[in-house]
Amino acid sequence: MTDTIPARLAFVIAAMNPQPGSFALEIGSGIAADLVAARVGPVGTVRVAETPHSVTGAFDLVYCIDVPLFRDDGTAAPAAVASLLRPGGQLWVFDEPPSGISTGPLSMNISAALARSGFVIVDMIEEGRTIGLCATVSG
């Protein structure tokens, strides 16, 4: 981890606001895992997996950054995450549309996939071209 956090990752961490002692799962490359680990501290934990389909456990926070599964895979990836979240847990999906495309259609596609998978959108934020959607399991 460097002393300077890229602005985009700083936005991601600030938006999610991981709490000390939380159990977190990053779906994807692990690009923010060290930053989240610093926030959850020694009592919390951060795991990284390429997809949610083979993960077991219960998490307070599951997040992904630029993971096509949450953009293009319909409901399979969000549905797999739903079973991993503890009550009150959050799923954060961060993504960025291709150059020349507005953020609106991407936000709507992700929101619709999450809703079809039993999630309720709690927050939707943007910074530059990065969108962040926070969802919890309905019910």
C-alpha cells in the first residue's frame, strides 16, 4: 500500500465506510483489500474472491469494483452474494461506463439486476464517472 491513495479508491473507501471489526469480502482483483483491511482492523477480516459463487461464510460488507459479473451476468452474481450477507449487511457495486457512454444506463442495469436478486437499493452515488450502488437484502 502506498502513502497516496488514488482518488477513485479513496472515493470507494469513503462511500463504503468499512467499520472496525467488520467481515468484508471483495469480489474481484483485491484492488481495495489492503485499504479495507486497514479500516476493519485486526479484529475484522477481508477476503478476496474472483466470484461470489464459490465463497462460504457470512459477511457484513461485500463489494466489487469494475466486475463484469455485476454488470453483464444478470442476477447470478448478486443472488450468490445475497446468501453471504449477514442481516443488515451491505453489497456495494462500483463501476464505470465505457468512454462516451453516460453513467445512467449502467446504474439502471446494475440496479435492476440487484432488485431482481432480492436486494433493495439503499444508496446510489457518483464521483466523476464512477458510480456506487449500495444494496441490502430485502425483508
